[in-house]
Amino acid sequence: MSPAPEIRPDQSVELLKELHILTRDGKLNQDSRRKLKQVYHLFQFIEPLLRDVKAERGAVTLVDRGAGKSYLGFILYDLFFKALRDDSHVYGIETRAELVASSQALAARLGFGGMSFLNLTVAESIASGQLPARVDVVTALHACDTATDDAIRFALEKHAKYIVVVPCCQAEVAAVLRKNKARALADPLAEIWRHPLHTREFGSQITNVLRCLQLEAHGYQVSVTELVGWEHSMKNELIIAHYKNLPRRKPAERLNEILDRIGLQPLRERFFAPAS
């Protein structure tokens, strides 16, 4: 049976079935059509970055942090890397050994030889000899809470040219805001997060603001957009950072001023900025 007309030529039908985008008999239902549209929408943001690195370096090394079932890594490999026939490579990093094993098995079945899956913590992945000293692109799709920050720290340590993250379930900053609320209320600005619901929402918002400033403080140009069509998730903010060796002093100052102003000093190490 030929694949549905919405499927791009040369895509792996077996992969799409494994990801539950195609049914077992190779068909698309309404829900899977929406999933496929979301996949293509995300890919349209990442593909130009991959092509830029390919043109500059001749091959692309991409690391997907907090990979889970490696949904994103497999899709990127199938749509872009599979046809390259060069030294490009996709690494999926995940701390749950059973997910790493299942991804390794699926890649083997599909013949995706340019994919590797590693069961490593953040610290281990930065120091591991199983990964190159420098990588080109780091992605993290819906990596929960501090896992997005772990992906950013990894990318900074690996001097990634591009960083693409879709943050999810951000709780750490809200917890610190709640802990320091009594002291912070001396500042009228603290009314923004005085009520518990606002604490959660503001905590999520300010987390991404701090991430953007952190990236800018390391010389990146940052853009923030929305993943239109991801109606199944409230977490659809897409942050793309491109290293351009931009001036660092002002964003670093702003980052530290915000941490001080709203009582987030305990998180200075997480949202670290280089010394000016």
C-alpha cells in the first residue's frame, strides 16, 4: 500500500508507524494528520539551521537532550540526515536506560546508522568521550523543568552554533518565588506573582526570559516564537539561539539585576553568565 499523499517522498513508513503518525495499516486519521502537521511545522524551523551548518562544515552533529523516545531525533534523521551520506550524526541523550535501549533497537531496524543513543546524565554527557568535544546543534523538545536548562548548559559547554528548545513544565523558579515571597512583597513589582496562580504563570514566563538573557550573555542571537498548531500542549514556546559572538555585558547585567530584583539569587548558578 502506498503511503498517504501527505507523507513526504522517501520517508520511512515503518518509523511513522512506530511514532503512531501512521496507523498499522499505513493510514492517517484526523489525529495523526495533526501530529504530522506539527512535525513538519517544527522541521521547517530546524532545517535551515542544519543546512547552514552543512554548508559551512560539510557535516552536521546534532545532539537531542532529554530525548525520551527520541521522537524528534528520529524525525530529523529521517527528513534530513538520512540522505546526506557523510559524517553527520544524531545523538540522543536520555537518562532512562529502557528508552535508550528501545531507540537503539528501532534505529537498527530502520538502518539509521548515523544515530547513537546514550544513557548519560548532564555532567556525564559534558565530559563523555562518547560525544565529540564540539557539536553543531543542540535540541530539547518538551524537556521538563530544569532539563531544558541542562540542555542549554550542555550546548554552551559544547560551543553549539545553534540551540533549539521548547521548554516544558517549569516549576523551579516558581518554587523559589514562593519561598521568598514575604521578603519580595516589599517591592510593588512583586504583586505580579503574589497570588499562587500568578506565581506559577509568572514563574514559567520569567524562566524563559532568564534563559534568553543567559544565551545572549554568552554571545548568542536569540529569537522566540510560537509553535502554531500544538494545541495539545500549552507549552509551545520555541527558543532558537544562534551563536554570533555578540556583546555580552548588557544581557549579563540585566540577567543579574532581574535575579536580584525578584529574589532569585539562589538560581544564579543555574542561569550563569560569564564574567564580563
